[in-house]
Amino acid sequence: MEFLGYTTLFGILVFFVILQYFLMSIGLYDKHLNKVQKFIGFIPLLPFILMFILTIYYILEFLLKQINKWFEINLGWFFVNGRKRDLWGEYLRKRYK
């Protein structure tokens, strides 16, 4: 299912790239543009903005997982009740092996 999402996203990005070259070929980028033409001129930038946002999102998600893993392994025991440390150890062994 995740592959289908990436494929769809790639298709949308290819569509925007083709649209960008089409708009450039008809000479839309001119000094005398009205508001609609300026808005349409931003359409080719959407794939780059979207990919930038997705890249930042995946990097932050990866970093937060790494921080959470480090915290659970190194400092998590400090916040666990003494009687439940065995369960905490089992949880860590199952989750992080």
C-alpha cells in the first residue's frame, strides 16, 4: 500500500514537471502578468515544495525514533517502578532485541 502512495506521488510530480515545461514553452513567464498568471506560475514550484516538506518530515520522524530508542534504552529504567523493572527489561528485549 505504501508503494502505491509513492507511485502516485511520483506521478503527480512528473505531471507538475511536464506542466512547468508547457507553461515555459508558451511564454507564461513574462514581466506583465496578472494575478491569475502569477498564481499559475507558482504551480511548477509545488513539487519542490512538497518534496522539501516530505524530506523534512521523514528526517524528523527518523530522528525522533532514534531519540526515543536511546531514551528508552539508556534512561527509561529511571522512570520505571522498582517492582516493574523485570517487565521493563522484557519490553526492551522484545522491542530492540
